[in-house]
Amino acid sequence: MKMNDCQILPLGHQYRMIGCNAKEYINVVVLPLNQEGGGGGDFVVLLNFTKVLLVYRSTEMRWRRLHTQPFTTATCEELFTFRGKFYAIFISGDFFAFDPHFLGLTTLKPLELPNCGSCNDLVQSGDDELFLVETIIPRNDDVLSFNRLTLRVCRLDVEAGQWVVVTDIGDRVFIIGEFGSVSCSAKEFPEGCGVSGNSILYTLFFFEQTNI
């Protein structure tokens, strides 16, 4: 390969945090700012350290704690970015959307789950749709009944600020894993692999098994 015409692409910067417990780290998300104005290189980072959310603004070059009280005191399960906003899921079932300047907070409450345990995963499909997959485990005398496990899928209505239940995801396959979830077309899978459209594939599910 001739290297004379190759272009060098800057991939970013490395930032180091000192004094943080890596065991409490869950995930991190980044949003660029000033995209409509041509972009000025500014960005905001939201870092999830279990019960603590930290914010880093490139214009300030320092970390600050994001206080979620009095909205919730629960542990943050997952952070996500969608259409220029941060989204946070808490183990209490609370959902919040933040704008990158943290001037406004929107509560996105999922549907009620009477006497059930559940875990939630966000799946983005393209640039226009964000889905919530709820793994619902009914209780029987306060004991989780895994043999009655069901799934509920909701799509985010951005304008209304609420989740809408859907019963079909079409040709898509949602792949849900420990380090994130993705959506893809069933046509991208090889023929005969056993995965078809309108499916959800879990990797490292209960007892570290793969389930569809």
C-alpha cells in the first residue's frame, strides 16, 4: 500500500482522572456543542460513577458533580445520548433527559409494573428512533418467577416526552449486551443462523447465557 496519499485523522484527546475508583465506573457519554453553527470543537462529557454523575465541559476543563436530587437518590444504571440530549436510567425506574447545558430536565416515566421486577435497556435505531426494552419478571409470593419472563418494548415520543408501547419492531433485531445495545436489520445476519426480524437477542443474559 502506498502511504503518500493517506490522510491523518485526529481521533480526539486523552483525559485522565486521578483519585477515582474504577470499580464504580459504569459508562460515559459525550455530546458535541455548537453543531448547527458549524461546530467550535466544544463538548460536554457525562460520566457515571454508580451513585455519582460527573460533568466535564471542555470550556471549563474541570469536572463537576451533577446533583440529581431531589429528583432521585437511586443508582444510575445507564447513560445514553439521543438527538442532542443526555438520557439517564436509574434502578428505581426513573428516566431523565438532560440538555447538554443542563438548563432543563425532563422526566420520562415508563409504564407501571405492578408486583414485578424489571431491568431496562435503551436501544437506538438509526438517528430517529430510541427504544426502551423492559425485561419484566413477575413475582409470586415476593419471589421472582423467571419462567414467566416477558418483554415490553416502547418507543420514545420526543415531542410528547413519553414512552409509547410497540408490538412489532419490523425487520429489526435488537442485540442487548453488557456493554451496550444495538439495532440492525435481520438481513445483515447470515441465512440459516436462526435469527429473524422482530427479535431481541440477549448476550450474557441470566447465568451468562445467550438468549433470543
